[in-house]
Amino acid sequence: MSSLFEKCLHVVRHSLVIIGTLAVVGVIGGLIFMYSGVFNVAASVKDSSVLSWALVTVRESSIKLHARDIQNPVAGVVPDRDNGFRIYRQECVMCHTPIGRSPKPMAVGFNPQAPSFGPDDDLMTPEQLFWVTKNGIRFTPMPAWGPSYKDKEIWDVVDFLKALHEMTAADYDAIDKRIPVEVQSQ
């Protein structure tokens, strides 16, 4: 019996040495890769399908997890869609091209591209849109608007974004003409 125990102990020790060695080699390999500059961080480079899948999966999973407990605190209150439009027009259109419009030069070079919220959007829930708008998305051009806007204003934007999904270019243009542009004081 003692020889069986010694054999098992030997296998466990040997396995731990192999696992430890692989971990050290992996860390060293990772550091060499990080500091070598081999990975091209240029936004103009198209990501491989594996990297693109991994990044999208991480992003979507994170948004779903972090937005799951969000509840609209102003539920039952009619959102101010016009205010949502004003904020969208002022802060968002330079990246999120409205339907029927040409993208701004800055938005053309994004990697990943910013969603347009038109008929082809990915239909995030209002809670997910709120979380993304308030907190931003790391390693993308999407900023966190929470420090700049109150939750009520972010919910107004979310309400507008959900309506934008159903709009035509003519609908958007009509709202744009109806709501005056506010001049920002510097």
C-alpha cells in the first residue's frame, strides 16, 4: 500500500512541476509578446475573426452581467425624448451616424465601428443601453457619460435611441428641424 501511495505522490509532484513550468513559460512568453511590439495596435488593422469574436463576446457578456440589476428609476414617468434627441445630437452623432446621414470623418476610422442604432442595430435592452451610456466601454471610443449627465438625462437618451431604431431618415430630419440647436457657451 505504501508503494501505491508513493507512486500517486510521485505522479502528483511530477504533474505540479509540469503545471508550474508551463505557467512560468506562459508568463514569460506573454511578457515577450507584450514587449516585442509584434501585436499591431493600429485602429486601421482589421482584427482576425478569432480576436474579433473574443472581443465582441467579452464586451457583450460584460454588458449583460453589469446591466442585469439596473432598473429605470423613472419608470412610469414619460421620458423627455426631445431632450434625449438634443443630447444625442450634441454628444453622439459624431460617432453614431444617424440614419440617412454620412458618417463624420472621425467615425470612419473607428475599430470597432460605433453602432448607428438604426434598423440594423443589435437591439440592446434599455438597461444595457443605459449601462453602456453611463459607464462607457473601455478600449473603444465610447466614453462614460455618467460623470457629465444625470441618470434622468441618460434615460432620456436611451428612450430616444430605442425610438431611433424605428425611424426613417425623414423622421430623423423632421425632429432635427423641429428642435432648435442649442448654442454652447465656452
